[in-house]
Amino acid sequence: MLEGIAAVEARCYRSIKARGGGTPSQLLTAGGGAKNPNWTALREVALGQKIYPARHSEAAIGCATLARS
């Protein structure tokens, strides 16, 4: 199941790129799954990119950061 979810995530990033969006320069992860090194490793293989833990995992922090920029 986790490999399938990682494959869907990779497919989404490919779809974004195919529609003119860029490839993320850095991937951050948060939430319960971020604490699982095996899940993170599966995602890294599927995405072909290193994934880093987010410094802050609360949605409000992300929204505030975007608003500030």
C-alpha cells in the first residue's frame, strides 16, 4: 500500500511538470508518516529525490510563511 501511495505522489509531480510546473528543489515532509524512516525511504526511491523533515509541521506555519513571502 505504501509503495502505491509513493507511486501516486511521483505521478502527481510528473503531471505538474508536464503541465509546465517546475520540479521541487527540496521536498519536506511532516506528520506521522514523516517519523517512519522506511516510509520516507520508499518515497525517496519513488520520487528520485532526498526528502527532509520539516522544521515545523503545523499548517499555520506554512500558511504564514507563504503569506510573508
